[in-house]
Amino acid sequence: MLFNSTQFILFFPIAVLLYFLFPKKVRNYWLLICSYFYYMCWNPKYILLLMASTMVTYLSGILMERVKNSGKSDAVILRQKNWIVAASFILNIGMLFYFKYINFAIDTWERIFEKLGITMNVPAVDVVLPVGISFYIFQALSYTMDVYRDEIYAEKNPFRYALFVSFFPQLVAGPIERSKNLLKQLATPGEFNYDNVRSGLLTMLWGYFLKLVIADRCAILVDTVYNNVSGYFGYQLVLASVLFALQIYCDFMSYSTIAIGAARVLGYDLMENFHLPYFATSIKDFWRRWHISLSTWLRDYLYIPLGGNRKGQLRKYFNIMVTFFVSGLWHGAAFTYIFWGVLHGIYQIIEDLLKPHTDKLLETLSINPKNKILYVCKIIVTFIFVDIAWVFFRANSISDAFLVLKNSFYFANLSTIKVDLWALGLDMRNMTMLVLGTLVLFISSVMRAIGDQKNKTLLVEWISTKNFIIRYALYWSCMIMIIFSMDITGQEFIYFQF
């Protein structure tokens, strides 16, 4: 049941209407039923995995709470909690490994042994990747770690905890919520609030605009080129690569935005997942803005426990590489994703090594670090490096990615550009809609970046603070372009595959 499907358009208002009609004491039960039904619309049998992850992490929290209050010595308590959290991680990561990585592991080992002259004939496992498994397992494990660290008390109510893990607006593609935010809110069922409903629906409208008007149109051209990279050169590859950066941003942000809007209609606030990432002035800054729920998860539960930057420079760089390796692997069982993650780790290390020298150079040249021209240049350079990494993320293989980068420097005959452009899958009407949609996104993003740089609220919330003319011009522009996008074949959200 995709957000951009007829089924969801019918399901959501029914779920919301009955939620507010039911007495408060049964609302969470209704939401849990809705969430399980929503998940079962993909593959009913995989609800057992969701329930298993829920049960394991719920029981681990209860057991750690009992151990903590057992009156035993601190050393014994710590040892027993270590065993409990280890068991929770092994069972959850074990499920994730089997369903997402088992065939990748088999194939990798076969290649390694083949290089050594040893033939292995291990049959592939007949398994389908359960939708959203990476998201809900990471969300459940964050709860386990928070209880382990005594940052929260274990949740006693199993139904409330089950709803926390399976809350349908963000179940299959995030944001990856924290118990300190969402679970705390679920203790008090939401009340009907006109402002929340209005804000939530407008937020969902913005999400649909990003998906239907921009992301799905970008996908047509990007897929045309990347499915036959050897057949395209120069500006065609550059255009496809730039549009993929736009596609994945709008596609993923659209899901997060719709999820945040849907939750707000119900009376709950989810965390922001994107904050103008392509306005980042460094790779480090990019990761403060991109997929915030995952990057902060990796920071809090992997990078910092590994030692962070507290154990010397070499250890810091090792921790960075491990974190970004895991980030790449989390996205998918393919070397392209791993390469993408490792490349971002290398970027961060090089950036960290160069920073003292670039700061000194600016001081020597008497250039103000806050100079506007320098600021724009840093944004452009950062985007170029981010987009190079996206090539590996999107390509069907690492060799295809290098071919894209190599042939991007091929200068085609400029006289054929107009003819070649229309051979990439988009006609004049859809190209015009894509350009107009991108302009709406760009102008509203620039206005926010200039006028409200420190504000962490969603872009649609920022728009709602503007004057009547600007506000409704954007609303109606979005609505009209969404209507004209109904003929575009609905595509799955990219992050559903993770």
C-alpha cells in the first residue's frame, strides 16, 4: 500500500476518522490494528517478523529493567544487561542478515573462493526482502540501547510498544524514530486538533508534490540512461546524474514528509529527516542534513560507542570508515552501496585533514569565512562530490559507475542536443512540468535558507508563516501540478527497497 496508491487514499481517511471517533482508551489499539493491516498489505506472512522483532526488544527492555532493580552489585547488573542487549542484537541483526544479506554473502564468498581456484556451488536462498525491515529493526534496537543506557524506563504496555515499532506512517521507510520522542507521545493518544489536521494535510500535499511532480519525472530520464550507460555520453550522463540527485532527494523526502504529515493529522510529531541537504557547505554538514534519523542513529549507537573522536586521530578515522561502511551496507546488499558509503567516509577524512590548511589559507588571503561568494562556492563543490558518490549509489555495478564518470567528460556534438534530449524519455510537457516543479522547490528552499537558516522546522511549516499571497500561490501551484502529474505511472519509493 504505497502512499501514492488509491488504496492508501482510501485507507488513511477511514483510519483517521475512526481513530477520533473511538474513545481515547482504545485509540492506540485501533492504530495498532491499522498499522498491522497496512504492513500486511505487502506480504501478510512477514508480519511475523515485525512481531518477532517487537517481542524480542520488548522483552529485552523488561528484563533489563528487572535486572536493574534486582539489588545486585553494579558489576553483576552490567554483565547481565550486556547479555540481554547482546541477545537482542543477535536475534534482530540475525533476522536482518538472513532476509537482506544471505544471498549477497553467499555470492561474495563464492567469488572469493573462485579467485583462489576453489569452486563452490552453494544454492541461493529463496527469500524475498520484507519491506521496511531495515527501518523497524533499527528503530526497535534504538529502544533496546536507550533502556540499556538508562536513558528511558522500559515500556510496560506491550501494545503501546508494538505501536511504537509498527506506527504505520513511518513504518516502512522512516523516519527512524526514537523512544524518547514517539513512544513518549503514544502514552497520551492524540486529540482532534484543527490546526494539526490542516498542517498535516498541507505537509502531505507537499510530499505528494515532491514525489509525483519531481521525483517520478526524474526517474523516467534517469532510468533511461542508467539502464544503458554505454549508450550515452557527455551532457546526457551529467544530466542523468544530477537528476538522480534531485530524484532521490525528492523521492525520499516526499515519503518522510507524507509520513510526518499523516502522523500530525493523528496528533503526533515525527522528527525531521531532511534539512536542505544540497545547501550543505561540506560533506560533514551534508550528513547533518541528509537522512537525519539514520545519521544520528549511526552516530549515537555506532560511532560514539566505537570511541568517536575521543581516542586519537587514527581511531577517529577508523570509526568514521566503519560507520560509513555500515551506512552503505544498511542501504543494500550490493558493492555499489558499500562503495558509496566508503566514499563518503573518505570524503570526511580528507575534509578533516584539509580543514586546518584551508582555514589558514583563508586567513592568509584575508577572506572572511562567511563571505557569500565563498559560501555559494562551498555549496557547489560539496554538491559535486555528493553527486559523484550518487553515481555509485545508482549504477547497476561499480564498473558502470566508473564508465559514467569517464564518459561524462565526452563532449557531444552540440547541434544534436535538442534531438538527443527528447530521446531520454521525457516529452516537452513532462520536461516543462519537471522544470517548473524544480523551480518551486528551489525558490522556496532558497527563501528559507536565506531568511530562516537556523529554523529546523519543515519547509512546509516555514511556508505557512509567510504572507497570504506567497502561501496560497505555492499551495495552488503544488495542487495544479499534482493534478497534471496523475498520468505519470506511480513508482515505488526508492527507500522501500532498503
